[in-house]
Amino acid sequence: MKLHYLGTSYGAPSSGRCQQSLLIEDSAGGLYLFDAGAPVLDRMVNMGLAPNRLRAIFISHLHGDHINGLHDIFNLCAYFDINCPVYLTEQRGIDAFTAYNDMQCGGHPAHRMPLLLYDGGVVYEDDTIRVTAYPSAHMELHHRPSFGFLVEVDGKRIYITGDLHPSMKDLPELLYNEETDLTVIECAHFDAEELYARLAAAKTKALAVVHVMPPSRYDALRTLSGTVPYPMYFPDDTDIWE
């Protein structure tokens, strides 16, 4: 399997970085998209990742920097022969995208890209991958749902935190009780010291930090990276982990 970092920026595009989107490629060539920050479709095409290989799209929460790229995917799903479900956290998101597609596309391409509501627990499973959603408190103030994802694929276990609460109280216990091959975490809503303090005891084999704000925080993250007992990664857009 491969993890393609399509976009690693924070809530806005930044120099050399696009809005957040992560793509997992399984050993059979299937593609699974986790968040769809813009311009995700452009990025896939330019990286030689055929959009018609998409098997499912999972959105962690309905903030613009995680969904802005969905519009292009819907608009061009027939052109690129995309046929896959899109998992969303709120019914109003389903309603909004349905209305958008009625306006832009002349009708929602439901036969190609059904919009499905999900909650915590196993969201998706096929012959090569299982995706389990864990609630986060990122949108707690507004009483709206958000999630992180445990992805089990080709014998690997990857946890993608999505955006978190500033206290990091929503880091799931599984990170401390179960081994993961990689944890992908944001660092926009807390500082580097807090991140390392909370994750020093995590049972992960490696940690990748994305969604870093302000960009100057990378300096502190790199300086402190030796304080955790596993390798640290600071991926750039188009990097690949395997």
C-alpha cells in the first residue's frame, strides 16, 4: 500500500501546499480519499493517479478546507468515469451537495457517486481495506460531528486524526492501547510541545505531521522531534509513505 499526501496545508493553501487531502492506494490499485481539500482532482491527475480508480471518499468534517475539492470531483465524475460513494458527517452536507449538483451538473450523479451519512464505527469494508471512524471534538463548540479514521489495509494500520480539539482530549485510546504503523496528526490547533507531550506514549511506529499552522511551527516540531520514541515525518505535498 501507499499513502499519497496530496495536500498538507492548514485551513488555507500556503506556499507549496494545497488544502488537506490524503489518498491511500491499496495493493490492487484501488484509491481511497480521506478529505478533499482543493484542488484534489488536479493533484491526482498531475500525479498520475487515475480518478476512475477511486473506490470511496471519506470526509472527516464539513469545513471548507476539507471539502472544497469535492465540487470538481462531482462536476467531472462522468468525464473521468468516477464511480464511488462519498461518506459525509451531516445530512445538511448531503442536502447542500445535492442542491449544488442540481445547479451545476443538471442533476446529482447519484448513480455514480451516492452520498452516504456515517457515524462512529466501521464505515466501509471491502476485500482489502476497512475504515473505522472515531468521533473527535473539533466542532464541539458548534454541536457538529467530526471524526478521525483508523484505516486497516494490506496488513497496515494507519490512524488519521483529522482536525482535533485544542485540548487534544479527543485523541482516541486506541493510540495508546493498540499498535499502529503510522499516525497522521494535525498541528494547527495546539503547539508542538503539547503535541509531543500527548503522543510520547502512543503505540505508533511513526508519526507524520500535516495541517501545521502557522508554517513557522515546523521549526519547533523539527527541534522537538527527538523527544518521541519513534520516527517523525513532516511530509510535503506529493510525498508518498509506504
